[in-house]
Amino acid sequence: MKNRRPISEWINDKLREPEGETFKAGKWRFWFLLLIGLSILNAIMTALIFGGDSQGAIVSIVLAVGALIGWVTVGTLYYSDSSDGQMASRVSLLDSITLLFVIAHFCGLLWVLGHLYTIRRAEAKYEARAAMVNEELKKVSTDNVKIAEAVAVAAKEATKAEKLRNDTAYQQRKAAEAGARISGSRVAPAGQSPSLSTSPIELERPEKPKESSLGFLAEWDALIRLANFGELILAAVTLIYIRNRSARFNAQGASGAFFPVATLSHKDYSPKPALYVHSSQKTTPVATGGREKAAEALRDHLRVISSGLPNHHFKVDLRKPEEGGGLWIRLYGSREGKEKMIAKTKQSDKLLAAVNRPDFRERLTRELIACGFPIEGGER
């Protein structure tokens, strides 16, 4: 029986990414699912808070906005891996701010929804208890009416009996005055009318909740809607930045430039058409392909830039066309005989197309600084 691979090794194999593409696939596996999942949950919870039979349109709108935010998230994540280093870093920063905001929005909505359900349960309990008390009071009121009617009937009968007794006594008195003999029997006194009590019955009334759901929603309504606005505006700001940055980047590429004009100049340098010196100090002949020739010229410029950086050197690696083209520029430093990568950036082939411009090295220096390379001699 073959030994089964540990789950840790299987996970590592699934998550392993090529060098230079760290978190490129991972952002879709983790970042995207977290952001889109929270955005959808925020939309659902907002709909639950403000939804109702008379607010179906509001529910539909909120869910539609949640879907739009999810779609925008796809675009912003894609451009966070742009060949424009500045765009990639700043879009990633905006994405990070958006994720933090969405998490804060989710926690706020979760608290509001939970507290709202607590208030609604208390209101439902109060309404049920109040209905029961009202039913009991109605029953007591009906019984009191019946008792009052019975008392009225008994009083009427007592009045009749009293009148009959008085008439009988009068007739007997008249007969006695006329000399008639009156038997010893006497007219029985009228019976006492029944004593029925209709005193009010006190029922314990339920205590009304101190906080109402309508009042609670009125208190938090503005903040919830402001949070919804925040999600939308962050997505819009990211798209606006991508739109303007890409327009500028594309316009520079069309004119042969790929980054802003810098102030640094190296007038004394003339490119060497010779050999590329690797970190191992071995030389390889220059390839005859157009991209290889441009890459070799780029390496010459980078050697001049690294001349002011002791124990540091650059490496340039061309990406294959099937990989999307472009190239990687990496800066390495030597410490105690060990080589360590300090910084890297992915650039498009527009950089190679501009390598023969007279101000190429100044622009290259500024671009590297903007991408976080710890080099001197240029402006940020």
C-alpha cells in the first residue's frame, strides 16, 4: 500500500505559484472570494434591515448594487497585477482599503441586524401579551354587563313583590276596620333582592419595550446608507484612478515613453554593444532577436545605475509571448557571499521599445524608484 501524501503537501502543491507571480492566482482564491462574499452579505443584510412587503423595490435595488460591486471587484483585482508598476501598487492599496471598509461595514450591519431582531422579538412579545390582556378585559366587561342586567331584573321583581305586600296589608287593614275577622296569618315580607357585585378586576398590563424598532432604525439609518455609499465610492475611485492612469500610461507608450520625465542625466554614457555580465561573472553573447537586443541595451543602462550601489546588481528576464510578454527587472544584493533579491518589477515591452531614447536612463531611474527600488539619483 502506497503511503498517502500528507494534506499539507497537497495544499502546498495547489498553492505554489511561479517565481515572480506570488499571489497572482491566490488573489482570486482568497482575496476575491472574501471581498465578494462580504459584499453580497452586506447587500443581503441591508435588504433584511430595511426590507418589507411595502419595500420590495428597495430590496431589489440593494441586491443589484451588491452585484455591481462584485463585478467591479473583478476589474480592480485584474488591474492590481498591471504591467504598470505604479498602477499595480496603487490599485492594490485601494483594494486593501476597500476590503477593510467592507469588513467594518459587515460588522456594523451584523450588530444592527442582531439588535433589531432583539427589539422586534420584544415588540412581538408585548403585542401578544397586550392582545391577551385586552381579550381578558373584554370578557370581564361582558360578564359585568350580564351581572348588571341580572341585578336590574331582580330589582324589578323585588319592586313588584313589595307593591303586592303593601296592597295586601292595606286590604287587611280596611277589613279590620269594617269588623271583619282577620286570620292570624300575616303577609310574608318581600325577599331581599340578590346582592351582585360588579367591582372592577385589575389585570397586570404588559410593559411596553423601552426601545422601538422604528426608532432604532431611524437612529442608524443615516450611518447604514453612508456605509453603502462608501462601498460604491471606493469602487468608483478605484475605477477612476485606473481609467486616468491607463490613459496616461497608454499615451506615453504611443509616444515612445513609458514613465514621467526625470531630471537625472548621464551624458557621459554611451551604450556598450558588447556582452551581458551575469552575477556569476560569466559572459554570454548577445542574441540577435529584436527583444534580446533591446534587453541587452536595458542591461547596459542598469549596470550604469547599479555602479553607485556597491554589492548590488540587476537582472533582466524576458517573459515568453505565451506568458503575456514583458519582462522582469530584479535588484539583487550580496551579503556575506549570499545573493538576495531586494526588489523587482514587471514591465511591458513598451519599455524595450523606448530603450534608444536619449532620456531613457533618467526615466528608467525614476520608474525604478517609483516601484520601490532603493536606488539614488532620481526623484519620486
